[in-house]
Amino acid sequence: MTDHSEVIGIFARDHHLSIPPSLAEDANELAIIICARAELETELVLRAQHLLESGEPTWAITRTMLDRVYEQLEGAFTALFTGCWCTVEIICRATLEAAVNVLYVLQEDTPRRLSQYLLHYF
């Protein structure tokens, strides 16, 4: 298992909380998510110019959708670490729904699916 103590420490500091030792395994899962997001951001920086030049119309909105999933996950972990159990369940359900939406939109015919998603979202 990789030591993610620095990543977890930064999360705890940025969210003004302490992570109970009993939830250390959950904190490790959070660190994996944080690292995955960082890798995604790095990849987007490397590809951003190409995406802009090619006129690919969906990447910015799908990135925003992914950011929303990540932020909901942060909220769920924050609620977990502070003992708000009922809130964790609600946030996790919303996060799962948002993640499924992203996967569906990206699976195929992204511009059409994204358009349909946005029509029904608002």
C-alpha cells in the first residue's frame, strides 16, 4: 500500500478537520481519488492546446462534470470524517448519479448525449 499521508494531511488542513484513526483506511481511498484527479489535471494541461485547436466542443463541459463529481466526493469524505453519517449517504447517492451521468455522456456520441443531458438538467 502506498503512503498517502502527505496528501491526506493537506486535505485535512485545507478542510480544517482531523481524520479519526478508525477511518484511516477510508482516508487512504480519498488520497487515491485526489491523486487520480491530479493526474487528470496534468493530462488536460498537456492536451488543452490540441483540444482548443481541434475545436472539440465537449471537453470543457465534461471536465466541469468531472469536477463536480470530485467536489461531491470531497464533501462526502468531509461528512464522513466529521461523523455526519446521514449526510454521507445522501452525498454518495448524488455523487454516484453524477458519475454515472459522466460515464454515459463519455461512452459514445458525446456531443449528442451531452446536449440531451443539458436539456434535461435545466
